[in-house]
Amino acid sequence: MQDKSTSLAAAGPFSEFERQAVYRAIFTRRDVRSQFLPRPVAAATLERLLLAAHHAPSVGFMQPWNFVVITGSEVKAAMKAAFVKANAEAEAQFGDGRRQLYSALKLEGIGEAPVNLCITCDRTRSGPVVLGRTHNRDTDIYSTVCAVQNLWLAARAEGLGVGWVSIFNDADIRSILKLPDHVVPVAYLCIGHVEELHSAPELEVKGWRKRLDMRSLVFSNAWGRRR
């Protein structure tokens, strides 16, 4: 029988200082697009970010993620070209009232960020039957997104900025990064040092959307029942 004393750890609350640090990382995290500095990201720092991502929760402990670290200028240039093509397609989908504002937004920092990172989901990881995934196949995708969030918060604590670039055609990412068919690109991130961040999300600062009132989103016991 396993000794519980060697497999369990204390579950008490953090100290006030530690707790505030966690919430500070959450509330001051930003999607960075234009504030990247050319200073390289230290290998040890990047290793810590990847380790934080790798310690994300995953359904059935399947750990479906992989990390494609991109620093080469040729690959970045190809990804930037793929973004430009997809961004033009996206812009055309907005009506005249929003299109002008959309075109004025900077939505990526692919070339400026020293490190680009693609976090993927291997949909075959752990085999065809996975504990907790038997009734919802997409829990592997959800788990991979938890890894993205872990990395993002760790980066904030390290003083690094992260920007999620989502405007790509799937086929372009697959071709450029040579992803196998069973691997899904979940997040393409730009990572680098920053000197300052917006005090609020950039899309809110620039008038795209406002943050919703959290209380309007919370129900009690069933949909639509206010607390």
C-alpha cells in the first residue's frame, strides 16, 4: 500500500502576498500585438513557460499537447504571409461600420516577437478510449487550451508579453509547420519582452468591445435563473 504521506501535499490557501500575485497575473494579462521588444527570450525562461504549460490539467491525464517553437525568420515570414491572406478574408466579412475599425487594428506580432510558438493537440494521444473523454471527444482540445492559459499567466509573471494569433487558414498552418493529420493547431502565440501593457484589453481600449458585466452571466441551478 502506498504511503499517503508521500503522495499528498497540503491544500491550504496561499499567503495573502502569493494570492494577490496570482490575481495580479490574471487581471493584468494582455493580448500583446505591438509592444514587443527585439531583446531575445532567454532559453531558461522559455523552458519555464513550457514547463508551466505542460503542468496544465488534462482530462484523463492525456497531456495531448506539443509545442512547436519557432524562431527562424523564414518560417515567421511564411506565417506572416498566411496571416495577411486570412486577415484580408476576415476583414471582408465585417460590415462597413466595423470594417474601417477592423482594418486599423494590429492583430499580430509575428515578425516583431522573438519567439513564436504553436501549441497543438494530438488527437490520438493515450489511444482511442481515454478516461473522461468517452462522451465528449473535444476534451482533448479543452485540455490543450488550459496549457495555453498556463503559459500565458506564467509569461505575465516573467514580464513577457504573449499574443494569440487566430486568423489563419488551417491548411496554411499545417503546410508551413508540417503537422501530421492527427495533430490540430490550437494556438499560435507570439512571445517576447515588453516594457508596458495596456491598462485594459486593447480591443476595449480601441473601441471594439467592452467587457461584459460578470453578474449578468451567472445563473443559479438552471439557465436564466438569476442568483
